[in-house]
Amino acid sequence: MPELPEVEVVRAGLAPAVVDARVSAVDVLDERALTRHPLGPGDFVGRLEGRTFTAAARRGKFLWLGLEGDADAMVAHLGMSGQMLLREPDAVSERHERIRLHIESPQHGRLAVVFADQRTFGSLAIDELVGTPDAAPGGFGTPLPLVPTQVAHIARDPLDPAFDEARFVDIVRRRASAIKRILLDQTLVSGIGNIYADESLWAARIHPETQGRALSAPAVRLLLDEVRLVLQKALAEGGTSFDAQYVNVNGQAGYFAHSLNAYGRTDQACARCGSPIRRVKFMNRSSFFCPRCQRKRSS
């Protein structure tokens, strides 16, 4: 599933083309791509055609394109394999194309924004905007203290200037849950998925099953520093692509997979100590860690 770096790469790629662009037409080719829009394709098209995008914003793994009037926005969740692609206006259909937006940009002319999704777990929707409880901007790419209702339950991410680090440290240190489970809880801290959790825990030398309450405040702050470094490096390298399902708006893959120290490296030598990286089951997925560098701490 795309995580913060991958969704941010897509947001940053869309922004120059969609901000101030008018939606001239919408083609819904597969209604399954509107599972988050319960009123159906007719309502989706009617609420989008003729309107102008004002922003490309992101919180955690959610992306939204603000609409004129600041009352609603088009929300995009990429699911497991969703792609937002920029194409020439008359470009041939993409494989697994579900929805195509025809836009007219003052700077770039006519373009197509294509939502393609092989596994159909992603979705687009028109959603109302509500105020943020802390009155800070709703997410990256927008100055407005507004967020779609479908995204309101998602916490801020560690790269967000409004992220409350002190509160997060306090919450972690009061929890008996495994620290990796805490990192994956999008209501506490957003944007971190399996890949970047494993990489950050490896960098901080913390076992993924260590209880939050077993960590000192300095240890939690160190982990947050490592999370930020990992996310920033992944952003600089265009995200992580293991197959053709994650690409940027131009269809190009990211190359952070070449920088991974733990994730997916079962039995390969740890870059720090040379011990074989271990893989264990965790929450219906896998955890990768070094058993020597990341010893489990008792509570």
C-alpha cells in the first residue's frame, strides 16, 4: 500500500497541473472506483464538472483536491494499487483505468487526470470539508484549516509542522501495545506503513514488539527523528516501488527500495552488525528486524 512518501510524491506531481484548473468533463468507466462516494457516479460527475480545483493537499495516506468555494473537495485514497496519472488530453486508455478527469489548466492547457487501479481497493469521492480541531492547515499543500470528513479521523504525520510531538511521546509511554502497532495506528500518527515502520525501528535499534511503555521519552523522540529521516529520504528518492503498481504521476517508479536496511531483507546481513535479518509474522503482515541490533526491551 502506498505510504506517506508515495502519496506525497503524487500530490506534489499533481499540484502544478491541477491547481486553478477547471474540470470540463468526467468519465466514470468503473463504478467500483467510487465506493467512498455513496451517492453514485451521477452525483460525483454533477458535483465535479465545471468546477475549479484550488489545491492539492495530503494528510497521511489521503490526498484531496480542493474545489472552489472551500466547502468540499475530491478525495482520493489509492488503496493497494491506485494511481493518479497526468496524461495528454486524448491519450489512449491506461490499463486498469477507472476514472478520467478532463481538465483545462491556465498554465498547461488541456490535460487528463487518470485514476487507474488494478485491485480496485482505491476510490475517489466528493466530500465535505470541516474545520481542524487545532485550527492549523488541514494538510500539506493547503493553507486552509479544513479537512474532508473522510480524513478527519486521520492524525497528523511526523513531517507536519502541526504534529504534536509531546502528546505523541506521552501516548506511547502509556501504552502496553507493541511500538510497531502504535506506529501503524493512523489515528495516532499517520503516513507510516509497514515498510517505513520497519526501517525506522531498525534505524532506532528498537525491536518492533517492544511495548510503548518500555521506552523512555528520549527513546521515543529518537524514534520520531529516525521516522522523519526515513520518510524524507524516501521522498527524495521518489518513494518505494517493488512492482509496477506504485508510480508517480508520469508513470515512473521510485527507487527507495535500493536503500532499505530491514524490510524485505530476510536472511541478508544487517548493514550494522552483519547478523541475518529476521522475518516474523505481525498483524497479518511481516516484520523485518535485526535480532542483535534490535533486542526486545522488557516493560
